[in-house]
Amino acid sequence: MTLDVRRPLRPDDPDRPAREGELASLVTTGGGRRRRLTSGLVVRWLLLLLATVAFAYPLVWLVSASLKPKAQVFDNRLVPETVQWSNFVTVWDAGPVLQWLMNSGLVSLMAAATVTLSSALVAFGFAYFRFRLRGALFGLVLATMMLPGAVTMIPVYLIWNRLGFVDTQVPLWAGNLFGSAFYIFLMRQFFLGVPRELFEAARIDGCSNLGLFRRIALPLCRPALIIVFIFELQASWSDLMKPLIYLQTEEYYTMPRGLKQIVDSFALSGQYNWEIAMAATLVATVPMIIVFAFGQRYFLEGLATQAKQG
């Protein structure tokens, strides 16, 4: 518990003895703690500074390259001599970028929502219900993580083709309706941490199986749901393989597929305009940065809770 030194000690304060002890400890050991923090903080802040530079440099370089003329893209200077905003105008005119961004947003939200709910439902079943072969079935689910994606690529394509969904956006998210083995494992660990007595008490009050899942399991495991949602949102947003396989009509392209078309169009003309490619890449990256900026508190909360769960 963090000691609030600004709150005065009152005679009727129920926490008065504990707060007096903490204040006495703070007064007697304050000098030593300050010395330990000083030496530890220097090393910690240096490490954090190095890590920040290492992770931020590629993004800073991308922003710099997207604003440079063609001849200066690889000159290793982070501050452009001449800021060329026309690179973004060229990207905007190279294709229906806004439509591609909207397609990516819709597909990513659908993929994240479906895989989060379906994986949570399956994980709750493995965590709550006791039935024969439960361990074997769960092991079988985990074994699917060992399958490389290339092994199932052709059979899955043939299924979607037979259903008539090729050249639509349905295959980009509908496969998530069956859940993901990794997400099922992740959320099952959360559900196992919920005291079973809560479910039994709700059962006595007449709660159904679906009610246990919706009213007890989901609210208590919100950090896990947030982690899964953000992971899948980012993975679906940056996915290029599925749009390359299933989409042929430019109107249905997602942003990574559209970005590849922009890069290919310049390559086919023999002009490798990397400054345009960098500008297009930055346009595709900014939405995920905004999402993380708004959702980082929940994301970090979920990771911290997951670490406590072990």
C-alpha cells in the first residue's frame, strides 16, 4: 500500500497505528533508501534509455525517409535537408488509400472480435467442465500450434473457394470463428485462476452455463480478453499473406495489400522510389500507433495480470 503523506493523522483514523509505523520507518530509513534509489535508478534509466533508442530508431528513420527526396533516402541523416510532403500526396494518388484503410479496420475488428469470443468460449469449457478425455482434447488443441501455416494453406483455400468466398473479405476473419489454440491456452489459464466457488454460488442461484460464462467468467478475465483482442487486431492489420491469396479486386484490398501494389507499380516502371514506399508504410503504421496509444493502459494491465497468474 502506498503511504499518503499528505493526509493528516486524525485520532479517529482506523489506520492511524499502521500509518504512524510507516511514517516512522520512512523518517529513519529515508536517507538510505534515497542512496539505494540513486545508484539503482542511474543504471535502470540508462538501460531504459538504450532500449528506447533501439526500439524507436526504426520508426524515427521511417518518418525521416518518408519526408526526404529520392536522392536522400539512404543518406543516414535523420533530419531531412528538404522536407518533401509531396511523397504523401503521391501515395494518396496511387490508389484508394482511404478505402484500403477502412477495409483493414473492418477486417481487423471482425477478426479480433470473433477470435476473442470464440477462444474465450472454448477456454471456459476446458477450464470449468469436467469430462472424459478433457486433457487429451486440450492436448490435441495445443498440438495444432505445431502445424506450420503453409501446411493448411491450400486445403483452407479450397474450402473457401468451394464456399464461393474467394475474392471477398470473409476468409480474412471468418476462420477466427473457430478460435486460436494459443489464445485458448492463454485464456484457459485465466479461467483456472477464478475461484470455483464463485461459479458454484452462481449455479445455486440458478445461473445457466452460458450465464456463468457471460456474467462470471468474462468480467473477471477482462485483462486476458484485452490482450487477445489487441494481439489479433495488430496481427490482422499487418497480415499480407491472406489478402494476397484471397483478394483480387482492388476495391477489397486491405492496406498491406494496397501497399504492395503501390511498391510493385513503381518497380514495374523501373523506378524504385523508396521515399514513396516509406511514406506509404508510415500511412499504414500510424493507425496501429494510435490504437496502442489509447489502449496501452489496458494492454499493460493485462500483461501485468497475466504475469501474476504465472
